[in-house]
Amino acid sequence: MKIRCLAIDDEPLALKQIGTYIEKTPFLETVALCSNAFQALECVRDGKIDLLFVDINMPDLNGMDFVKSLEKKIPVIFTTAYSEYAIEGFQVDALDYLLKPISYVLFLKSANKAKAWFDLNNKPADVVQPTQDYLFVKAEHRLIRIHMADIKYIEGSNEYIVIHLIKDKPVTTLMRMKNIESELPENLFMRVHRSFIVNLSQVKIIERNRIIFDEKIYIPIGEQYKDNFQKFLDKTFYL
């Protein structure tokens, strides 16, 4: 599914360039190219827009005020020749800020950033759990089935998670820890740290508030997770 884009720029050549870049990018689609913010407002009202490319320095209604005036927040990438707007751009949660002249390489980098944002926020079906035995995750443009019993632990890294398996190589996918945590059965998996979820059946050794999987893997038990993990120990281990 393509990301539907609207571009705004009062300079015809700059607007045409952004339109060409959008059409050149496989996961983007042009809905409208507008020469001023008022024309863009009508397009936003008339159809579904997923992403905005907005020039800031425009007459009458500038791009920053246009974005602030929208009733419904739409992800935006600002395009401008003036670097002094960068801080204000990020204050309105812009996905990115492109300084003119804009090469396709820089445009594609911003477009990929937008795609990552949409994958993370608009695709809850990235994890599918048909049974309690396995789940599907999206990795490397494919859906990969992972049996829950094969998971040793899960590690959070920024906006990604790494699923460490008992035998196979780790699987990395764009997802938040809280999302994968909600898909896992509570009787089999437990979050023990802000960055780690463990398969409880794989927990063999605990030492100094750390879970030791082997001589190279030490999982810390976070302060806020200690009580819950201790309850598991009290029920399971005889100390």
C-alpha cells in the first residue's frame, strides 16, 4: 500500500521536482501538487492524505502556519531554502526537514524515514498470532513465522526489536517492545527490563539480579520489574 502524498511549493520548478521525486519512489503516490497553502487546504479536506511535503516560505499563509492550522494532524516533511526554520519545524513534530536544493538521495532518505514511521504506527497487523504456538513478524520485506518455544529472549533497540532464537540467527523487525509484549502469553514470557523480554522456560541461572543464559549473555533485571520476577521465582523455584 502506497503512502498518499501532497506537496506544496509556490516555486513551480521546486514543486515539479518534488512531484517527480514522489513518482520515482515506489512506495509513494502523488495525490496533489499545490502552488499555495489555500489550495492545499481544499485538497486536505477533499481526500485522504498520508504525508505532506511543505515549503515553509510562501506568501499569505506560510507552510508552518498551514501545518499548525490543520484540524487533523498529518505527518509532514518540510522543504525550504532557509535553515533557520529547522528548530521550529521539529517543534511541530515534523518527520524531517529538507534544505533546498534537494537531491533525490536526500529526498529518498526522508521518504524512507516516513515509511518507517508509517510501518511502526499504522500497521498493527505486522504481528499476527493465529495460535498460542507461533507468531508472524515482518522482517526484510517478508513475514517470518517464529515458534514461541524457539524464542530465547527479545531485545529492544530504539524502534526495533531483536528476537533471539535458541538455534537460529536473530530476527530483527521494526516494532515497539510493548507491542510484541502484548502478543506473547504471560505464562510463558516476562518483561524483566525496559529492553528485555525473556522466555521463562529458558531461565536456568539467576545471579546478582541478572539472568545468565550462557557465559556471554547476561540479561539485567530492571528495578521496576524485580517484584514481578520474584513472584515467578517464588512460584517456580525452591530456594
